[in-house]
Amino acid sequence: MAQDEPEMQTSVLAAGLRGRCPRCGEGALFKGGLTLRDKCERCGLDYSFADSGDGPAVFAIFILGFLVLGAALLVEFRLEPPVWVHLVAWGLLTPLVGFLLLRLLKATLIAQQYKH
């Protein structure tokens, strides 16, 4: 971080949870789904430093797999629903939770990159 840049005013976790600028905590980090903006509309922070790579996707896959498998097994052994219930429930829930988890992890990793 250069000397003329203001110090980080928000926590890494808060910026990640809200999907906001890691410096000011006000401007949106994403335009649309997972597409990163060019810069913060509030403080003007250039997001060209941000390169989250495949890290968020790997963590999201591990976390999502653990949660969905655990929930599917719990539902199967407690409720014993027909197979179509599993297909509908997990077919809709898995992509939705995966998207939200990926967005959270990507924003948190970008905030970590800014901080360090």
C-alpha cells in the first residue's frame, strides 16, 4: 500500500460479508453477480490489485460439499423422502448456496489482499 492511500477503515470480515470496498466499506465490490468493478464508486480505490484466482472456488466446493452431503444424509435417514424430493431440493439449493458462498469468499479474499 502506498503512503498516500488512506488506511483501511473497515474490517476484512465486514467487507467480505457485505461485498463492499475493502478501504472505505461503502462502495460495492461487484457489479452484478461475481464480476468485479474496475474501481470503488465512493473512494476511487482501483481494484486492479485484486486477483482472487481459484482460491474461493476451492473453499466453496469443500464447504458446500460438506454442508449439502450432511444435510442430504440427515434428510434421508430422518425423513426418508422419495428420490425426486432430493433431486428438487438439492438441485435448487446447491447452486444458490454455492453462488452466495462464492461471492462471500471472493470478497473476503480481496479484502485480505488489500489489507496485506
